[in-house]
Amino acid sequence: MNRIILTKIVKNSTKYIVYAMMDEAGNYTDFQLFPENDTIVNDIYAARVNKILPGINAAFVSISQTQSCYLSLNDAVSPIYTNKRSKKAQLCEGDEILVQVIKDAIKTKDPVVTTKLSIYGDNVILTSHDRTIGVSNKLDKELAAELKAAVLLKCVDHDEAGYGIIVRTNARNVDIESVAEDAASAAAVYGQIVKKAPHQTLYSCIYKGKCDYILQMKSVDFKSIEWVKTDCDDIYELLCREYGMYDDSSKIMRYDDSALSLSTLYGIRGMLDDLTSRRVWLDCGGNIIIEQLETLTFIDVNSAKNISPKDNSILNVNIEAAKEIARQLRLRNISGMILIDFINMKSDKDKTELIDRLKQYIKEDNTICTFVDITKLGLVELTRKKIHKSLKQILEKTLDE
């Protein structure tokens, strides 16, 4: 059973909400930092198109009298108009459309928006840009087929209504009918948005998206959670509203101990320090060095204090390193191309065993992590899909602001 901690800390003079998940042994399996500010990510607005710049394939739209946003024309697909001022079919300056914020403003950069709307349910995501009914490829094929059929029954008019549904991995242990109802609920919300769009006042926020840590929790099967603890009143109240409908809502716990903070009790600050260090020590005496660049992460495995020259000792260091690397990728939210320089081994059998173990470890990742190849220089190449900003990027962003 998983255990989740939600608390607040200050790092580099910036306040963060910490989302940390542990397994039954107390080992961290997920760690996220969310800046505690007034995010508008996932909110949907009635916006006005101010400028279209074909040269950079982008448009600038306003969601308020003072807030301009960047819209890639690649994301301006089949927009929902609240007021089509131009008679031309394509998007034009002066048109009023629905946009959803996908990235907050960073320093001098405007927020980023899209016309591809997404509505998040407990176990599904509704999308306006893909009208198919899809299921996570991490689900068993037989279950996936049953879920797809159940959702189709509830959302039979999805193509005509202009939306699609993606059933998420966390639907694995949820009653099929509940997943179908979740899809129907998301479709009803979207239907109301579309119906009301022509009557919306310019700059109005017509849909308030779920906050980051709630979306993170929604990616986990709630039945697999033993408890959720927080020492923050606002977080506790939101959790109670979000999960109050469930029979096991008693899993939501308010921590209140003035003698020992939640952060101290579970070593949050120590964990954060570990996750921002270049060097990670292994139990065997070896270590790994993590060098994170903008689009590439290089990881070097060293025997360090493990000085035994035996082949099986080198294999053991590499296997332990492989397990820790998979864990560090998850906890640091590292994405993109990853190159790993394991300690050299002569035996082809040992090399095969190491790669098999590595594939097994990265398969446990909820984010798609793929073994690509071994380069001519003997480096192991992985790729990991970008879902969130890395921990390093989040902390560097607040330092730059």
C-alpha cells in the first residue's frame, strides 16, 4: 500500500507544496515540488486573438485586460469560438475563442495556451483534439477492451460531440461501471462548456482546472493508498472535498503535532537535499554521478569504495546502480535522452543480465521509460517521456525569477 504526504516547505526563498509517495517500507517512490502560487494551468478562458504572426507560426491572445498569452498555431486546432468576428474560416485577429492554459508565465515569458481542451476525471482524460476512445497501453488487453466498450456505451456520441476519452492506468483496480460514469461526467462538463461558449463574456474563466497535486493523486489508484497525511488546512479541506464521496475517504488524515513537523517526521528536507546532489551512494559502496543538461542526462557508475576486482562484484554494483538509476529518474522527474556509463564488464552473459534487470526496473515507472540501445562506445541509452518539469528545472526557475 502506498502512503502520500502533502506539506509545504520553503526552498531558495520560494514556497512549495511537496507531494511525496512512499511504499510500505518507507522508501520514496514519487517526489514532486509544486510552487505555491496562483497557478492558472488547466483553467479555460474566453480569450481574444490580438495578433497572428505566421512567421513564427504563433498567435498572441489575451485572457484579461492585462494578460497576454502565447498560442502556437499548431495548437490552434478546430477552436471553439465564443465570438467569430471574421467571416473567414481560419482563425483571425479579433476572433474570440476558448483556450486552456498549459504553462504559467515564466519571468518575462507569457503563459502558454492551447485550443486543445482537456478535462480531467478521476480515471479518464477527455480531449477535444482527439475524438477516439483510447485506453492506457499499460492495462491488460482484456481489461482494456472491457473498459473501452463500457466507455463507448456511455459516450456513444463522442465523435459528433467533438471529444475523445483516454482511460488512464489508475483505472486498473476500479469498477468498470465507475470508470464509464467518470467518462460520462467529464463529457457532461465538456458539453456544458461547449453549449455555453457562444454566451460567454470575453475574459471570463469558464472552467477551473484541478491543481497540480490533485492531478498527481488522480494518477494513482486510490484503492492502493493506505493514507494521505497533510499538516495544511487548505490542502486538507480540498482533499476532503475531492475524496469525500468515497467510502474510504477516512484515508485523508490531518497531521497536527507542534513538537514534530510532518516534514521533519518523514525527512522531506533531507530527501530534497539528496535529490539535488550530483552523487548518489549505493549500499554496496559504489556510487552514481548524475549530470543533468537541458536535453540530455549523463549518468556515470563508479565502483568507488567497492574495490573488489571480481567480475561478480562488478555485476552486483552495476545491478544495484541500475535499480537506483530507475528510482532517481522517477524521483527527479528526469526526461528526454539518458546515457548511462556502467562499469565495464567482459562477460556477455553479465552484460545481458544487467540489461534485462535495467529493463525490468524501468518498466515499474508510471511514466513511459524506454530502453533504446547500447551505443558503439558502450553507453546505455534510454528515453523517458516528459510529463512534469524536472526537480532541477523547478528549483532553477525560482532562482532565476
